[in-house]
Amino acid sequence: MTLSQRDLNVIWHPYTQMKTAKPPIPIVKGEGLYLIDENGNRYMDVVASWWVNIHGHAHPYIAQKVSEQLNTLEHVIFAGFTHPCAVELAERLTQIIPSNQTKIFYSDNGSTAVEVALKMAFQYWYNSGVTKKKVLAFNNSYHGDTFGAMSVSARSAFTNPFESLLFEVEYIDLPTFENLDRLKSQISEQKNQLSSFIFEPLVQGAGGMIMYHPEPLNELIRFCKKQEILIIADEVMTGFGRTGKLFACEYLNEQPDMMCFSKGLTGGTMPMGITSCAESIYERFLSDDKLKTLFHGHSFTANPVACAASLASMDLLLKPETQQQIQLIATKHEKFKQKIEHHPKLKDVRRCGTILAMDWNTNGNTSYFNEVRDKLYEYFLSNGIILRPMGNVLYLLPPYCITAAELDFVYNKIEAALLEI
Ligand SMILES: *Cc1c(COP(=O)(O)O)cnc(C)c1O
């Protein structure tokens, strides 16, 4: 039996209709930009394996640091105990995220990082003796698949089966200078109920790589702060260089109360989530009353191997060579954007930092919409490129190790697809 057949006997894959899905491609090795299957075929991983792999696959430096950690301390309970990697990572991360963020809470993935932020926000008000049950979020948002994270994400076909179980959210449009007044009055009507405002700064990832400007967002955050709404920046996707700066919040003047991190945090090596918060949030849980404690944790909270991977990934990220690579990708994306943006088959070619996205024209026909997605996916795959469109949205989110020649190869294939599909 092949690996794919054995897989289908025992495995249920994420986001996959198992009845109709093609057998999964068996990957046996990773090497920088490339994934290699059991027949030796090489694929350019231009989506960074679900946006996590920022330095390329099987990076020798991360592998070495992880291996050293495995041979030193693989795990320790994190209540009542600590370890060097967790402390060093918190110290170093708080040096590079917005300066008001002083405390680090560890968890396992992006969804849990969001759950923790939401629980911090709800309990902040609970500990203050104030009842606020709603959350403010953007239309088309995505914050994860666990119940709280799903609640604050946009309602969609994916959330329909759970609709009646999700808590109440006030949705607003992405801010522009034109609609700001309308958004403000929408918020004012609800302000006594709104505990927090959660958003993906600058780029809504799973919503379709939708991009928006920092200035009106900044204005919206300032307004929410005046209404005593806590600010949660979900940088699970935008963090660690994706938007051209280390964090998307660097484009804002207003600082968030809480931030969520995962995906690129460990360089895509180990699962890990982090929720950071401002001192004022942390202090609201300090009390002689034990019931004001944040009662949240996971078996693998602050896993030392994941912390070691994160420290190694941060070393790589902060190297001048990596920062130059990020700028190179941004510059080349911008040139290619200008080259193709008026193509009749495309709508809204857009870029933010190392993310390039474009909508394939579907003339409003939804069956064609899915057909285009599958055609594009197969087209690039057969050319040795992993590009996984979301509906008609084609996007590039490469690891920072990609070379100029490799980028040109991918751009050329996109131009070929524009001719052929
Ligand atoms: C992917 C993502 C999440 C969820 O992270 P998981 O690790 O998949 O649970 C949350 N927020 C944003 C912005 C994301 O892109």
C-alpha cells in the first residue's frame, strides 16, 4: 500500500471533504523553499506551509537549537516552575513588540492565543465588577477555529453548524476615512456592552488577504479606547516580518492592550501561541482574592522545545540578511504588481510587505469561482509550485529565504496561467 492509501485508511484531514478529496501528496523531506515527495518531486512552498514557515524548511540552525534543547530539557510543568528558554523568549519578545506590552502568556497555537486574549478581556471587566458581554470585530475576520476564536470570526459556511452556540459579536466594516463616522456611531450605540475590539492589523488573512490602511485603523483604535473598549491585535499571521516591519502594529501610533502571536513564531517548526498584554491588564488580575486569577493553561504551556525553536527563529529573523530579504521580496512583489495590475483577468492586485494577492475575475459567477480555484491550484502544482488560492484569491506568502530567481520563476508561471486559464 502507498503512503497515501494508508493515510486515507486512518486519517481525517483538516478543511477536507474526505469523500471527494484527492489523495494527499506524501511529503518526505523539506529543504529551504522546497518540499520533496516520496518520488523525489520538488515543490516550491510559496504559501510557507499555511503561513508558518518563515525561514524555509528544515533550517539547520533551528534544527540544531531544537536538538540541543531536546537533549537538555524537553518539557516541564509551567505552574510553579519555569525554565531558561521561556524567560529568555519573553524578555526578547517584549523588546521587539510595542513597548507597552510587558507580560507574556504562553499557549499552543493561534486559536488558543486568541482564546486567552478574549478571556483576559472578559475577566478584566469581571474583575472590575463590570458586565460587558460583546466583542467588536471586523466583517470577513478570521481568528481561529476554537469556539471563542470562531465566535469573533466572521460568520460563514464554516461556522453555520455552530451558529446558535457562538457568543454575540458586533461586526463593523474595515475603516476608511470616508466611513469612520458611521463606524463610530455604530460603536457608540453598543459601547456599554463591548468588552474588547479584536482585529487583524493591515491584512485579513483567511478572509481573502484583504488589505487596509493603518491611518483609519489607528483612528478607530483611539476612538475605542475612549469608549473603554480593550484593544486586541491578532498578529498571528501578520507578525514576524510578514507586512515588511517586524509587526503590523509598528504601522500604528496607538498601542494595543493585548496581542496574539503564533504561525511564524517558531519559524514553523513547533506549535506555539503567545498572548502578550499591557501592565494595566495584568494588574487587574492581581488580588488577595484567589478568584481573580486567570484560570487558564495547557499541558504544553511554554514547552521548552517550542521556546528554543522560537528563540532560534528570532535570531534568524533579526539578522540583517533576513531583513534585506524581506525588503527584496517586497520590492519585487511591487514591481510584479505594477506589471500585472491592469490585466483583464485580474481584479484588485494588492501588496503588503511580503504578501502579494490578486482576485481572479469570475464575472460574479460562483460555480466558476470554485472551478477557478481548483484549476489554479492544479496548474501551479503541476508546475512544481504550491499556491493554494482561497476561492478566486491567489496569493503569495513565501518564506524569506526565497531567491530573486525563484520569485521570477513563480511570477512567470502566474503570467503563463493568465494566458492559459
Ligand atoms: C491562522 C490564524 C489564527 C489561528 O491560528 P491556528 O494556529 O490555526 O489556530 C488566528 N488568527 C489569525 C489572524 C490567523 O491567521
